[in-house]
Amino acid sequence: MLFTTPAFVFVFLPLALLGFFLLCRWSNKAGIAWLLAASLLFYSHWEPRDTLLLCGSILVNFWLGLQISGRSSASRAWMIAGVTANLSLLALFKYGDFFTANLNRALGADLPLPGLTLPIGISFFTFTQIAFLVDAYQGKVREAQPLHYGLFVTYFPHLVAGPVLHHSQMMPQFAKPDIGRVQGAHLCAGLAIFAMGLAKKVVLADGISPYADLVFNAADQGAQPSLQECWLAMCAYTLQLYFDFSGYSDMAIGLSWMFNVSLPFNFNSPYRAANISEFWRRWHISLSTFLRDYLYIALGGNRHGPTRRYINLALTMILGGLWHGASWTFVAWGTLHGCYLMVHHGFRHLVGEPVLARLAGWRAWRFSAWLLTLLAVMVAWVLFRATSFAGAATILQGLVTTGGEAVHAIYWNAGRSVSTGALWCVALGALATLGPNTNVLGERLLAWCRAQPQKRLYLAGALAVVVPALVLVNATRDSVSAFIYFNF
């Protein structure tokens, strides 16, 4: 069930809100149980069998967390067993076919592929629970309510595409005595942020996606796009992914505000970053934090000298790339970002912080650093989007050489115009780099809704028209596209 569908907006969400607030008037536990049941129903809409896997994972990990929190001599063994079990489950479903196919290719064997369907959101609920087990071992878990834990893992706004939540961010919120009290400001501001995210997805991301898909799909099939088509496709995908992921993040935050729950910000204008480290502090913030806290630091971080630090950076980004998908192109994307980070930190070490501080005062330097960072990210997105190295190589080669049987033949045959696509890219690029930050906008809007209880009714009335209109526009299309991060 997608956030952009009539079934979600007109049926699921109103019933989830109504049941939650009505039951919380009787008991907060009843309201939490309702929200847990609604989240499981939301998840089961894709594949009911996967709900059994999710529930089994929750029960086993909660039990393991209790064993680990007991601080017995076996706590470490339980923690290692739990982390291993979670990673094994993820590897089986997500990487079973990938590893087996590569093993067959390397050994000339003919082992049968597992052929397991990837449960949606498995990467997110697996990482979420690994963090819980590790924190339980480190004595950081302060609450062990089964209802709160179950909702923390399954909470529908984040379950299938993030953010990767931390138990300390969520479980205390579920225990708040006023969580079930209807708050008009939260409902109105939450609906407004949801509408912003909906517009980003339905209008902007889906609107520009054909200019990326046409060329990338053609390149994967062996066609040679023209120079202009390659540049336009790369720019279009860069912006499609931005507004798709940003839109989902906004919608998840807005939905949570309606339930008096605050999700952590997961997206913070990443295309404004002036270096690659800053980019990763702004893009998929929860995943970057998880990789830093539970992988990079666990590998030793920067505690064992610069050489080990660079190796740890590279390993973290390679595994981060593999987390996104069972494909060598994702591994290459992660490896490239690992190289970017190593070059960035090496440059900072070579030049020194005092010199960098002086350079940062020059407008030309700041602009050049921003432009170089953005171009590096865009080139890496080609590997992220392409389904094969051949397709990625075709696009990358096309960025610097002319090719193709006819100029703009791919767009021409599909009835698309390069000039129209370029206008899309200019408009969306300006919005992504110069437009208001939705996180800041949302906080200001929430404060305004609290301060203006009468005026917010007008906003709510406008949103009651805008949101259904966007949903209906989306429903009239030939196909409804899922969020890109649903695949991870």
C-alpha cells in the first residue's frame, strides 16, 4: 500500500487515526496495540507471507534482547548469535541469488538459485533490530515493553523505506501519557508536510522520471544515447532520486506528526553540500549514522592511524553500497564513494585546517567545492541507477563523446523533447539547491499552527482539497510508481 494511493489516503489513514485516538481515550496501551495492528496490516498489503517473517523476526529479537540485557556471562554470546542470525536472514533473502550466481560463475558450478522473493523493507527492520541488540549488550536499552518494541519495528511510516530508527528515539515516545490526545496543530502541520512530500513524489519525481528512464533503459539494452541525452538523463535521475526520497521522508514525518510522534529528519538538502562528507551528513542521515556507529566505529574508526582509517572508510562505504542492492553496480557505487571520502580526508590532512578555513572565506572556492561535490555525486548516481556495468559505461562514455545513430533519437522516438527535459532539470535543480529546506519549513509551520488555532482551520480546508487532488491525479496515470527506496 503506497502513501500515494486512494486506498491509503481515503481508507487506511483515516481509520488508523480514528481507531488510535478513540482507543487511547480508554487506554494508551489499547491505542498502541491498534497502531501496531494497523502497521502489520499495512505491511501485509504487499505479501501476507512476509508478515509472518516480520513477526517472527520481532519475537526472536525481542527475546534475544531480554537475554542480552540480563547482563549474564552469556550476554556476549547471545548478542553475537542475534546479530549473526539477522545478517544471515538478510543475506539469504537479499543476496542468496547474487552470491550463488557469482559462485557458479567463479567455480563453473551449477548450483540452483534460492529464488526467494525479497520481503519489502527487510533491510530497514533488520538494521533497526541489530542496533537494538548491540545497544542491549552495551546497556543502553532502558525499556523492554513488548508492545512498544513491536510498534518501534513495524511503525508503518518508516517500515518499508526508512528512516533506520533507533529504539531510544521511538520507544520513549510511545510511553508518553499524552500520546493519544488529539492535537490540532500536529494534525494540520502533519497533513501539510505530508502534502509537500506527496507533491514532490507525484508531481516532481514522477514528472521528471521519464527523462531518466528512457535513456538508462536504452543504454542497458545496448543503445548509444547522444551526448545531450546522457547529460540530461544523469541530471534527471539525480533530481528524480532527490525528490522521490525527500518526498517519502517528508510524508513519513508528516504522518508521524498526526499520531503525535516525531521521526528523526532523514534528509537535509544534500545537494547543497560543499564536500562529500557533508553530503553524507545530509543524505539518508539515519543510514549514515548507523554505518558510522555500528560499522565504521566497530572496525576501529580513526583510532588506529590514517591508513587504517582510510581502509575502514572504504569498507564501510562498500558494505553500504551492497546494502542498497545485490548487484556489483551497487558495490561499485559504494566503492566510488569510499574513494571520494578517502580523497577528501587525505586532501584535508595534506592542506591543513587553517588553510582550509581561509579558503572557505572565498566565494569562488566555496562555489567550486560545491560544484565538484555535486558532479562527483551525479557521476556516482549513474552506477546506482544502471542495471549493468555495460549500461553505466555507455552513459559515462556518452557524457564526454558524441554518439548515437541520430541526435536525441531516444527522446524523439518516445515523443519527448530535450529542451523540455532541460527546463525540468533547471527548475528542479534550482528548487533542490536554492529552495527552502522542508525540515525548517515544517518546524516553522508547526509553530504557526500552534500559535494560530483559528487560522490553521483555513490551511486544513485547503489541504483537504489539495491532498485528494494529488492522489487522484496520481491514480489516473497508467501505472503508480513505488518509491525508489522501496527496493532496498
